[in-house]
Amino acid sequence: MKFGIGASLRRKEDSAFITGQGSYLADRVPDGSAWAQLVRSPIGHARFRIENLDDVKAMPGVDAVLTADDVAHLNPSPCVGQAPNSDGSKLEVPPFPILATDTVRYVGDAVAMVVARTPAEARDAAEALMVDYEELPAVADMAAALQDGAPQIWPTRRNNIAYDAHVGDKDATDAAFAKADRIVTLELVNNRLVTNYMEPRGAIGSYDPQSERYTLICGSQGVGLVKTVLAGMIFKADKDKFHIITPDTGGGFGTKLFVYREYPLVLVAAEMIGRPVTWISDRSEHFLADSHGRDNLTRAELALDAKGRFLGLRVDTLANMGGYLAQFGPFVPYVGAGMIPGLYRFKAVHGRVRGVYTNTVPTDAYRGAGRPEAAYMIERLVDKAARELGIKPDALRRKNFVTPSAMPWKTPTGKVYDSGEFDGHLRQAMDRADWTGFNARLRTSRKAGKLRGIGLATYIEACSGGAAETARVALNGDGGVTVFVGTQSTGQGHVTAYAQIVAERLGLDPQNISVVQGDSDAYEHGSFTGGSRSIPVGGAAVSVAAVNLGERIKAKAADMLESAVGDLEFLDGTVRIAGTDRAVGFAEVAEKAAADGDNMKETDSWAPPEATYPNGSHVVEVEVDPDTGHIDIVSYTVVDDFGVLLNPMLLAGQVHGGIAQGIGQAMLERTVFDESGQLLSATLQDYALPRADVIPDIGFETRNVPCKTNLLGMKGAGEAGAIGACPAVVNAVVDALHRAAGIVHIDMPMTPERVWRALKAAQAA
């Protein structure tokens, strides 16, 4: 099919975006809307009381001031994704109130919301609200939070431990280590990140007293999940009383998946004042109000025999939860721990994850959600092992890869790899990167006074699993087709991708296929976009529905053509008797179906039996200026296995974007709190993001092995670039620093100052 599965079709949605015709949340503000401003704590840990509430309510333009009393009928924000304690006890979830009651636990914690006629009046009133804070001892550092005598964020959680979860087999791992000829140890930091999507969050709430129905417009990653959490878990109300709309959304990366406190607040405020209420975050508020990502401290140990074969892996991770447990916060590092074996054959693995409370912004899923942390740990550890053993990094990996003949391979953490040729994509990536020619380039760099390094990393992740997705595919009166699906595009190109699947099944030009998403009234099914599941899972549901709709179209056309169904084929929006010119158009079929009372709609679901496991190899080459610590990425090559490809052009965009975010984490992005919990990097003047001059040209290829557990043979690709990039970039920089000064590790982000200081310290030693 010219425009079907496998075609590099240009994105249908882009013409609207690049001509300014997109419709984002800020474009949806209704006439007469009031504006909301949150009052947030400037202190990391304190008891508080509001002193002049009545005075602020009487200020010009102020419609309402909401405090905890006004939302006492609402449940706290729920923690949906939890982690099991290894002793069998239930995870204790402290309340995360919609507005803080008498205690704040991080800078940015919300204590009130002011609603006024204009944004300026709302800001003025919020600044006028006098909040008396009685500062309490605070702790922002995880290691310090675990010490006896540390400030307690939650009184019942001794040493601030939120949970203590284990994966794998501790006894078997201890036994493997007891037999080891060599043990390699590495301690590393997975730095905290602030998402910084292009479009900050916002919410528009309204209430219809006649129907007693709430409408929320918000940027999200799926209206189905928002509706489930908001209605059933926070409002404790019938879901039919809620209408959730997500318009065009400028970036999500996991962080727009959640129901934040502003969403119920604008709904309560709209009901209170009798007109719509709008809240739109600015960039600084994003740093304080939206969940952060990553933030792990890890100690890892690798046990090897005398021949360099992996025997056991032992990993102990501290994961910063922040001041509260966010919606999926505890689950993220726990699910990531399931991927710590990487692509390697291990006899035994044991991972321990402890969630730790601190007086910082709560953390939650960010692109990859635990899997980048696991890949970074194992690939840095294997690289360090290769250096200590005097084995080439690719040779040590090959010696321990899971081989194709061993698949399906069940890891010691219970994951089942169905397919892959790990050695194949590693060799291909090294070949494309001209690994063997590195020494010549190294000599050139040295003549110029630069340090040069080359590094590689492999990765595997688990994605595209979980619950079923459902899709509805309908034949329109004009002969076009409409897809209704509950996933949500935040820039990935879903409208094009789903249209290609339907085009493949029905022989219809994608321009005649439309996609409806982001409206809970238009489509009652669906969950969310996350975990690279939209196309492998949602697309599979679309495919099933399209196939079944096609059978109904052919059955109707068979009557019209007086032909057997088996003799019919789809061609350019028609149903034709194969080998003849006798055909009827889809519009004619739709007209006949309407006359017969057939709605020509198909709703079908598909549930993944197992996660998929995309994998690949990244090879990075860098130059480092020893006088400044500046890093230039001079070459970047990646070869991925994504199974069956839907649209290679869309895929390349996803990989490039993920790599850019991985480079940002590896080299630039540093979230800094002081001891009291003040966020010192709370603006883009203090927090560095990757820009065009940092990102190199990326050589991207695939070496695909179809997935055996996915209906379409796909493996998912949305997070892959961010998973492989960090270890590859760090391994390359460490290679350069080791050649020059014997340095074996440097933590992310590898800012110029950190690199320079590491070189100076090594030279002075």
C-alpha cells in the first residue's frame, strides 16, 4: 500500500501547526472566563495559617479565594502506581491534599487559589494574601534524609523511607557473588530533570448547574485516565458528570499524564462563581508545580567469573519521591528495576529500591520512566568492568549477550525477551561509526590539543504492555473513515500514524481518514499515551477494528455488485471485483448501509499478552577541550530494533527527540536544591536545555526483528532514544578522560565545570 504501513508519509497535522492553525489550550479560553492564580509556599517545610482571607476576597475584581476548607469534600490526589514492600506490608500513602491544610512540604506546595476577573487582578490578590509560615526543619538531600535524626517529612515514616521494594532473588545472587572471581562496583547519580515541554500546563474549568456536569479542558496524555482519576478518585462522583477535552498539546513526555491539583480546583471554582475559570502556568511555575523526573542514587555490583562471564548483579537504588507520593511516583523506579539485567545473560540478579521522602517537588514518570535509569546503570557498570578487566567494551558485551537462539529468554527479574539480534545491531553501529578508524582521529585531536573519546551503549526496554486499548472505526457518508481512539498525541504524529494503519487495511488514501482524540464525550473508551504504547497497542486496536469494518464494507458491496465477498478487493476508496472494472465507491456503500439501517461502525479492543522489548546500540564520539571542559559530540550513530516499522520518517523524529533529551541529561540539565529545599535552578537562566548547537547530526539506522507478541509485530519507539543516549555519551566522555588522566567515572550532568574540575583533580593526584 503506497501510503500504508511502512511508508514515510509526511505528517497530516503539520500544515495546521506551521500555519498557526493549531488549537491549544490558551486558544480555548472562553469569553468571560475568570482567571486563577495559585499561592504557593516559598518555604520547603513549614506549618502555616492564612491571616487576611476576608480582605483579599474583598479586593477589586476578586471572585473567590479557595483554601483547604473549600475543597475538603474532595479526596487527596491519588497515588495510582505503587510499589510492594519486600516484607509484604502495604505501601502507606500519606495524603497529598488538593490544597495544603496546615503544613507545606516543598517549595511550590499550593496553599490557596485566587480567582479574579483578569490575570493581573488574580496575581495582585495572590501577592496580597498574607500567609504566616512557621518554618520547620527540612531536608532536600536523599542521603541526609536517611540519617538518624534527620527532619521527618511524614512522622510515621522512619528515616523518611516511603517503601522498600525488591526484585529478583537475593539468596541466589549472594551465592553467585560468593563464587565470583571478580567483582566490579560503581556508584552513580541519575540526576533530577525538569521536563520543560514547549507548552506549559493549563486548565479551563466550567460547570453547568442544570446538568450538574463539569467540563475540563487541559493538556493531557489521554482524557480517559484524567476522567477516571478526577471523577472516581478525587470527586468520588459518577464519571458521566465529567467531560474532559484535550486540544492540541505541545509536549507531554510523561509529565502531562497526571491529574494535578489545578484541575479539580478550576472545576470547584467554576461551580462556586458560576462562570468558567482559567489557569495557565508560566515557565517558572512549571519548575515548582509539575512533577520532576529521575533523581536516583545507585550502588551497583557486577560479579564475573575468570573468563569474564556475568554471574550476578546486585543493585541498591535510592529514589527521591519528593514531599509526597505522586500519581505513579513509587512505581517508576520499581518497574525500572525489572530491566536492570539489560541485554545480558545473568544467572542471578537482585535489585533493591527504596523510595525516600525529601522536601522537594514530587517526582513521577518522565520519558522512559525507570528504564533509562536501569540502562544507564548497567551500561556504565559493564563499561567499567571492561576497563578493569582489560577487555574491549564490545567484546565483553558480546560474550554476555542473550543470543537469538536462547529466546524467548526469561530474565532473573521475570521479563521475557521474545526477539532480538543484539550482537547484530552492535556490530552494525560500530561499523557505521567507523570504530576501527578512531585511532587516526584521536591523533588528529591530540595535535589540536583536544581530548577524544569513543563510547558505546546498548539498551533494551519494556514497553507497549499493560491493559487493552479500544478503538472505533466508522465509515462516513462521504466515503471517508473516522478513527476514534483514547490515546493522545502530544506532538508524535498520531493522526498520520493511525491513518496509515487504516489505509493499509482499507486501501484508502490517508487524506480521507480523520482521527478523533481528546474528547471524552466523543469516545468513551481509551486510557492514555505513555510507555510507547499508543501505536503498538492503540494501533493494534485500530487495525482490528479496520479489518472488521472492511469485512462489513465488502459484505455490503457484495450485495450491491452481486458478487462473492471473496472476489472483492479494496482499491483507492472503492470495492472492486478483482480483475474487472466493476466497483462501488465507499460513499455508495455508506449510502446503501444508511438506507439499510447499518451504522457501519466497528469498535474493537486489543490487549498485549506481554510487553515488547525494543533494543539497540548507540555509538558516540566526543572531543573535550581540557582548558575549559567543553564537550563536543562529533559523531553519533544509533542502530535500533523496533520490529515492524509504521512510518520511518515519524520514527526518526522520535529517535532524534529522545536522543536530544538524553544528551540534555548527560551534559546540561542540573536541578539544584539548597539544604532548606529552595529550588535554585527554577528558571531557564539557571537550568540548561539542549539547543541546536549541542545536538550533532545523528546517523540512524534500524536492524529490525519483528516482535512475536505484538499483533502488528511492532516494539514501540517513543522512549528509546532517551534510554540509550545517556550511557553512550557518558561512556564516550569517560573514555576521553581516562585516556588523558585515568578518570574512570564522572556523574551527570557533565557540565564544562565538572569536566574541568575532574581533570584538574586527576592531574593534582
